[in-house]
Amino acid sequence: MTKKIKRIGVFTSGGDAPGMNAAVRAVVRTGIYNKLSVFGISHGYEGMIANEIKKLGKPDVANIIHRGGTVLKTSRSEDFRTKAGRKKAYKNLQKHKIQALVAIGGNGTYTGAKVFSEEYDIPIIGVPGTIDNDIYGTDFTIGFDTAINTAIEAIDRIRDTADSHNRLFFIEVMGRHAGFIALNTGIGSGAAYTLSTEVKTDIKEIVSFLEDSKTRNKLFNLIIVAEGNKSGNANSIARKIKKMNPNLDSRVLILGHLQRGGSPSASDRVLASRFGYAAVETLISGAKNKAVGLINNQIVLTEFEQAIKESKAIQDDLINMAKILAM
Ligand code: F6P
């Protein structure tokens, strides 16, 4: 029979995402409600190795639901990839008698969690937190909604100046492995084109679209480029296009880490609260090595193994729709 869980740890790892604090708050409060001791581990796996572990009470998570970033801090740990690093981390968990963990992060976080839980038989539940929305087993990840809203707000401003000067703009958004941010930002900002990571970029097609756009009385254009676009980033696409037609002068804007900051949207706060709550309930139920997710507005669980291996498909119907609406 498995021992009843009394002490759990929570940490955030990988790139920060708006809403992570709401998830931490939910984990701590659900834990306390269920009479568990909850420990916050700072700086993700790095802090586990360095013993940056502290018991959290209700006041520690007060007044954080609206804050961007992560109060627990985060990191991408190289040491945790080594057996020696994980051994140190486990010893530190033992010092605090921590029996189970909630890991908030993306694919790299889940990969570390899977290896660690198998090595030391420690139950871990994953919570999908990344602005990229590229995690299998959930329709949405924490931070995605805020990130696309932030991007769209910035692009609305660019639209004003692009309109005033009849200019072409290339706007690069985050997403090194997946184009969810690009596609949704493209649709929401009314972009002329979206160059995501999943679809092949046809430079010739873009050039003729742009050449033709004046005849259609479209005097300015916004083109969204995913960071991970296979044919190049925004600067390189802009250069290629200008090389094919020197009249197609443009400006380039890289939104970068701006998209990761800021107060979480209402959707992200609710999503993160649901995930944090579900993660603790799942640990208490005796389940382990799974990630929580939301599919069709219902909480679901996916084995780490599957969440890591499978990639979430981009919606082809949205890609087609984006093209049609941009005519
Ligand atoms: O967290 C995901 C992400 O923002 C990606 O979209 C981006 O490619 C990457 O992180 C950037 O990572 P870093 O913060 O290490 O520069």
C-alpha cells in the first residue's frame, strides 16, 4: 500500500508564463485545505539541487494571482540532466520529508519529472505552463492566452503606424517549436500572412501577394513570423522578399520576451487555478507521473510518457481560415 501523502513540493521550471503564480497559489491552498504541508522550491530543478526549499503558508501566496512571472522563480537546469544532480535533488527533498511534487512547466519540465520519478519512485504531477501552448494532452497551456493578447495589443499599435505610412511590417512572435502563438496572433491581429513553424513558407507566393495587394487597394500589410519558422526568422524573410522585389521595403519587429511578461488574463488565471487544484487532488488520489490538462473544458490526465512523446497538432482548419480571411 502506498503511504498517505502529507508533504508535497511545488516548483516552476523552464520559461516563465503569466498565470504560473495563480497555479502555485492553487496548489498551496488546495494542499492546505487537505491538511498537507506544501513546500515551495525556488528556481525549479536548480533550486531542488541547491536546497532552495521553504514551507509555504497561506500568506505566501496572497496577492499573487494577478502577477506575471513566477514568485517561485524558474530556470532551465543542466545539472538536473545528470544522475549526480538528481541525486542531490532527491537528498534535499528527503531532508524536508517531501513525498510528492507538482511540476509546473513545459516539455523539458515533464521530461525531467519523468526521469526523476522513475529513478526515485516519487509521485509527480505535471501542470502545463508555457506560453507556447505546445503540450500534448491539453487544449491550452498556462500563459498562452495572455501571450497572444500581449502580442495582439502590440501589433494593433504597429497597425496604426503601418497604416499611416502604407508600410509592410514583419512581426516575429515566440514559439521555437510550434506555431500556436503565430497562428492565433495572426488571426487575432488580422495579419495578411502568418508564417508558422508547421507550414512551408513560399517566398514567391508572398511576393506576388504583396505585389498584388496594391491593386486590391490594400496599402499596408502585417506579416507574422513564428520564431521557429523553418525558412528563417522575420529579418531573414524580410531580406529574402526585398531581394526578389527591391520595392518591397519593410520594417521588422521582434516581440521577443515581451510576450512572456505581464499580468495574466482572466482565462489564464482560471485555467491555472483549475490546474493547480486538479494537480493536488490527483496526487491525493494516489495517481502519479501524469500531467493535468484541459480538453473540451474538462480536466484530463495524460501519462508523462505520452505528453512528452506526442506533439500537439496545429489546427489545419485555422490555417485555412486565416488565409481566407486575409484576402
Ligand atoms: O517559454 C517558451 C519560450 O518563450 C519560447 O517561445 C522561446 O523560444 C523560448 O522560450 C525562449 O527561451 P529563453 O527564455 O531561454 O530565451
